[in-house]
Amino acid sequence: MFEFLSLNFAVAGGLLASVPFVLHLLRKTPARTVPFTVVRFLKETLPKTTRRSSPEHWPLMLLRILAVILLGMAFSRPFQRVSIEQDDDVQTGQRVAVLIDSSASMRRDGIRDQVLQKFRSLADSLSNDDVLSVSMYSSAVSALISAEEWLQTPLDSRSALLQRIDELWDPDWSSTETATAMLASAEELSRETSGSGAVREKVLVVITDFQNGSRLQQLQSAAWPENVRIELQVVQADPIGNAGISLLRENNSDRVRITNAGDSTRSQFRLQPFDSAGQPLGNPITVDIAPGQRRTVSLPSTGQTTAAGVELLDDPHPFDNVIDLPTAETPVRVIGHLGSTDPNDSDQMRYYLQRALDGDETLLPQLADLQTADGTIVPPPRETRLIIVTAAPSEQAVRSLESALESGRNLLIALDSVEMATAVQQLLPAGCEVTEADVDDYAMFTAPDLEAPLLRPFADARFSDFSSIRIWKHRRISLAADSEQQLRVLVRFDSGDPAIVEYSGTGGGRVFLSMTGWHPNDSQWALSSRFPPLLNRLLELSWPNESELQILEVGSTLSPEDFADADWTLTRPDESTVSADQLSADSSEASLPRTLVLDQPGRWRLTMPASTGTQEVEFLVNVSAAESRTEPLPAGQLQALGLSADVAAIEGDPGSTAESATQKARLNAEALESRQKIWRLFLLAAMACLIAEAILSRRIEQRQSIAEPAV
């Protein structure tokens, strides 16, 4: 006896089968046409029809009815419910992959006990044939128990293997990348095959708080494997609700943003500043914020003592209630300039340099002329770490620049003529010659060295193209063989000539030499969107402790080599240290940039040698603000993102157990139908009926044509 996956097609085929029968009974017209001699003057009338009591050409009708029925049965996907014999060594259990959320929001009270309880219940429900793997995820996925390890462990020893989860699972401080972890695990699960070739039901179990800060958007555009089912097990903190704080810095002003979760039961909190020893400073600040809202407040002055951080009071879950504040004073960033002193002359490079620096609201640099209008040389201020030269300097100015290099300051020299190159010859690499280049129409920047520290912000493919900058005039530099080893070509012209080169000066300072200017007479460089970021990066390299990387999130990566060339020491918030030698020993690829993951919130300090002694850079690492939005997402969120109901099962939904049994029965039926493929036989039979119907119709038509009398 046949069963059908889509019974509606079989019913539709049965109903449509009556159509040929009705058509054969509907009308009976004259069987043949009788010609007559003169019919011009006769009135035309329709032929008389009579109703039939029995169909004409009943074999033809039966073929048509049978074809319609067979097509309906083919589309209904028939199968026979039979038992399939399996060998004893074929494993028929489930393949279960468990993902346990270990993000910062899982640090709330009451969650750990629920996670372990749900995992133990899941482990107890496994049969001996089931295969288990366990991983935990936050911003990345890390395996706790692999499927291979599970299969290699004897049955009586698997309980000890499961006990490891209690010891190994521990929430970290990172954000919740739920979609990334789910897609990676599901893709790996879908590609797995058992050793004997048997197909198991594959289930991905996700144990999580499913909070609002979970990042699920990637599920909307990604394709989910059809052979992997999701089971979502949601845990909840006790008590519910949460509030968190994060640090904002705008124009060197520190502000605190408070985020109150949507399920919070409180709307009033207090902010308490504290000093470097952790002692409270002044009275706490009362802040009212409704559940589901955010509010930004400015910190009041704490007197002569600088606040080292702020703590949020009256919140039941303290994992995101403390942030550190910058303690180092922001120095004045004075940039020395040698060249034109008129800030309003649009034909000079200073005009465009001033406007690019004025637009930087993060570092707030100040441009100071080192030469007065009458030619008097002014010594650079002590806080100056960068000097930009845009015109031919005097001999006295060149000696001042040499002293600046010896003191560790950086120079940017933009050559606007061969005469300027002659004036700064003492600052150029030994043995080089500068001549004016022949440019037919215009030249372009090409082949940027994106691994160089100056151009590293342009490493993204969206920003690495400099070919849109047109250069009308530029200089050509010829280098001696020994000079080429002393410098690094950062950018070239399309002719292959160096456009921007970098080399070390005496005393630790560095020189960035441009073979063209950015004023209209030389190029369109100042009008390009690449010009302000390049200047900004030059400021970061000159003032590394004031870079925009000062405020980061947990999980960010740090490359100490961006700030220190040689020896450095990084102190973590727990006072443990990592040195350059340790990182070099741990790195397997010496050619790759060595990076560190900032894996906990707090104050990270990078200590490195400098020309004036020891220099320290602070990095303030905070918990992601998304982790403070702990209200649970709706149970149907996965379905809303494109996962169908038979793929995503939510634990605790009404009827979820019955739906799971129904889904399992349907999956078994689909497996039988896919293996038998009986619909092919019905489709072939329907095609045979249609072919026979066409042949029979043709013969009847020919027989009627022969029976008609000739005119």
C-alpha cells in the first residue's frame, strides 16, 4: 500500500480526472460533414446537439483519465512504509553538536547553574549510538570535546569526559557572535559523514541567554544547511535585568554612557568615581534611566585628584559596571612648519596643510611656523615631534632640522623643486641626485607598500587605490646602490620612480620624503580623500601614546610593533606582563605581524624605550556595550531571520515536543521516499498513456476522414 508525502496532489489528480469524462458526455455534434450544391440563399443555422448517455471513444477517454491520475500521484511523491534491514555495525544514533555561550553576559548570577543543568540533562538523554561534540563560543569558537574524542572514549569512561565541561567552560569578557558560531558549526556538521556511511540525524544544540546583544544578522543572508536542525535552549539570569556603562571620548572630553536593559526592574542608578587605589572620590552621581534606554552623562570635576575610573552602583549584575578613565594628561600636539607663512595663500602647501589639520577633531593638532616672515628661524617648541618642510630652507634652518632629527623628531619633506632638494641635500640619503621629471600629461601614484606603518590604515582594498590622484609635476630621485638599502619606498609613480620614501635619520628620528607637493601647481593630492588620513597617520606615529586606539573593546587585537620597533613590555590589567621576546618565541611565522588579543577589560600599559627615557602607552579596554542589553530576544527570532520552523526548535515553546516528533516522522518518510523514488514509475506510466492517447486520437481522426464522402 502506498503512502504520500504530498497527498493534496493525489486528491487534485483524482478531481481533475473527471474532466475528460465530462467533456466526452457534454455534447454530441454531427459525426461528419455532408456537402450540398447551392447553399448561398439558405439561412445558416447551428448544428443540433444532443446529450449523450454513454461516452464516445471510451478507450481514448480512459487513457486521458489515467494520465491525469498518474501525474497527480507522481507529484504526490508516493512511498511504501517498509522496514530496512541494517547491519549490526551500522550506527543509527544522532550526531549532536553542542554550542555553549561563553560571552560576557553569561557572567550574570544564576546562569552557570542553569547551563550545567541543561547540559547534564542533554548528556543523560544520549543513547550509546549518539555522537557528541561540545564547543563554547563568544567572539570565537573553541572546542571542548571533539567527535573523534567521543568515539575513541569507552562507554564507561564518557561520564568522566563530560565532567570536563564543568571545569573547562568559563565565560570570558568578549562579545556574542552567535550567528558566526552557529554557521561555522552547522557547516562543519553538515559535511561530516560516519565511518560506515550511515546517515545520522544532525542536531545543533545552542545553550545561550539569547540576549538582545547577540549578533544574528548574518543568519539572514547566509544559507543554512538543510540536513542540520537547531535546538535552542535559553537560560535566564536570576534576578533578571542589567545595566552597564561604557566610555566615550569626544574632543578629549570623557563621557560615560549608561545602558539599561529592557527587562530591568530598576530605573535609578548611581555613578561613583574612584582613584587609582580604588577609593571613592566625592559623592556618587544619581542617574535616572528607563528600562530599554541609554543615557550619556559628563563626569563632574573630582578636585585635585584625578579619577582613575567609574563604577555603576545599584545594579544586580556587576560584570559591566566598571570602566577605567585616561589618567595621562593630553599633551599639546604642536607641528612645526618650514615654508610659506601666509595661511591664506592657496598656491602654497601650507594653505591645504592647515585646513586638513583643522579638520582633525580627535588629535587637535596645532601648526607652528618655525620661520617668521622676515626669515628669522624660530626653535621648535619642546613638545614638537613632527616638522613639515614645504619650501627650500636656509642653512640655519637645515642645521635646526638636523638637531630635530638627532632628538628623535620626525620630518616630512615635500620637494616642490630641484632647488629645494639642493637646499636640503644634507638631510637626504648620501649619494642621491634629484632631477625634474618629464610628465607628458599627468602621473599617478601606484604600488603603495601597505605593510609599511605609514600606509597600514589603507590596507583595506576599499582604500588602497591611489591612482585617482593626478600629479602634474614631480621630481625624480636617483639613488646610489648603498642608499637603496637604507630607505624604504612607500609609493611609486606609474613610471616606476619613487614617489614617497622613508629612511632613518640620526638620533632615531625618521624622514618621509615626497617627490611632489600637494599644492595645485604640482598635483591634486590635497583634494584627495587620501590626504587627511595620511596626515592623521603621521601624527599617530609621531605621538603613539595619543592614537585613536586608546579606547578599545575586549577581543580587539593589538600589534605592539606599531608603537615600538624593538624592546617593549605589555602589562595586563591583572599585572601580568608580555614582552617582545615572549611574543617572538610564540609566533610561528616570523614574517607575519605579531599581535595580541586584549581578552579582559581594564587598563593595558605598553612600556617601551624612547629618546627621553621610558615611554608608556595606555589602552583602555571595555566590555562591549551590546553585552549590557541582556533582555532575551523573542522565541521566534530565528524564524524571523529566515530559518524555517522545522530547522529551529525552541525549548519551552508550547507543542515543541509534539512538533519535534512530527518533524522526525516526516524526516523518516522523506528518507524512504528519497530512497525508493516511486514517483519516477508513475511519471513514466503517465507519459506512456499520453503517447498512446496521441496515437489513438490520430487513428480515429484518419478513420473519420476516410468515411466522409467526396464532394
